[in-house]
Amino acid sequence: MTGIMTRSILLSLSLAAALCLGAAQNLEQFAKAHLPNGMELAHPPLEGSFGPPGRHIVLLYRPELEDGEFKGTVYLDGDRPRDLPPMGLIPNQFAIDVKAVFFEKAEAHAAGPALIILYGYHRNGSESDDSSACLIYQWRDNQFVRLPELEKKVASLTTASAVRKRLRQIVMEATPGDKKK
């Protein structure tokens, strides 16, 4: 009986791994088909539930062989493209490395999670001007908008875990009646 259960568990794990691999390959194929000419991915494509209801695909990209500012497009339900507002950095002044892309509730009154992009940067020509920052995008009035005041509150945090923890604190502090004593 134990051998049958072990084989069943291994088969289930193999099937789950194959489904994950298939989903990753499908996202890669999607990215290749939708990446603008002359662009390369700044981060692997990601699918998730954030913004309006549904599952959406995030593509972050920049000109090939460059390490500066990236652009982003969210494909709502994998179909309807919505460009993300730009980073707004001075061109050619920074090297950017996307560290993490994830979804987290960022505002107490928001209906769903926001899209969070954690990135590291280096000011070109500087020996020690390295830090981290976040872009936080919330869905409002049929478009993604940046939340610069929240971005300031998580500036310099270097891990997705630290950003999540800080955002959860901010949401909790802003939610009446839910504060822990």
C-alpha cells in the first residue's frame, strides 16, 4: 500500500511540475510574441491577479543591450494591453536591475493588490551611489497609476519580503478598527 501511495504522490508532483513548466514556457512564448522590436526582457514575464479582476501578464522590457530604464505593459486577461506609467528617470543616468515583481495590497481602500516592482539602481559614473527602490502601480479609473507617496515609504528596502512587511504595516495603520494594540 505504501508503494502505491508513494507512486501516486510522485505522479502528482511530476504532473504539478509539468504544469508549472508548461505555464512558464507559455509565458516565455507569450513574451516573445508580444515584445516590441529591438527590446529585451528586463525581468521574466509574470502572471497574476492584481488590478482589475482577472489574471494578467506583466512584461517589463528595455532596448536590447541596455541596462537603464525599463518600460512595462500589462496584458489584462492575457489580451488587452495597458502600458504602465514610466519610471521617469533621467535618461542614461542609471543602471537598473529588476530584483522582484510581485502583488501586494498597498492601500487600505483598494479593491485588490497592487503591482510592485522592486529594483536596484546604480548612478552611472558614481563609485558608491547604489540603492533600491520600488514602483507601485494601482488600478484606478481603467488605468494603472503610480503611487509615489507609497514608493517613498518603501524606498531603500532591498528585498520583496521587507517591502511586503512595510506595505502590510502601512495598510494596517490606515485601516480603522483593525489596528493591533
